[in-house]
Amino acid sequence: MIKERLNELPPLITVKEMAQVLRIERSTANEIIYRENFTIIMLKSRRTRIIKEELINWLENNTAKYKFNG
């Protein structure tokens, strides 16, 4: 479901868009970006863009896969 929402976004996304897709606070999104050393693009001060493909790869490598027996 997250991947489908990400696919609708442009190749460069804002921190706000990342936070909305992941359903987290913007401050948490910023923490992830800087803690995980994402490649970011700074357009001006406070105008950060994230490479969408890098976020998708990070999600694929850092998301636990659960099997529900329901």
C-alpha cells in the first residue's frame, strides 16, 4: 500500500510527502533521513528533496515482513 502511494509521487519528494505516505510526523521523517544518510537535495535552506527510489529501496530493506494467520 505504501509503495502504491509512493508510485503516484514525482521522482523527488518533500519531507512532508514522505511523512504523509509513511504516516509519521515530519520530525520523524527528518530523523530517518539524516540517521540513515539518505542522499538528499537541498534547494534552499529548509527545502529538502528526497530521491523517491532511494526511499523505496530503504523501505524494502528495512521493513519487517509479517505473516498473518487470520
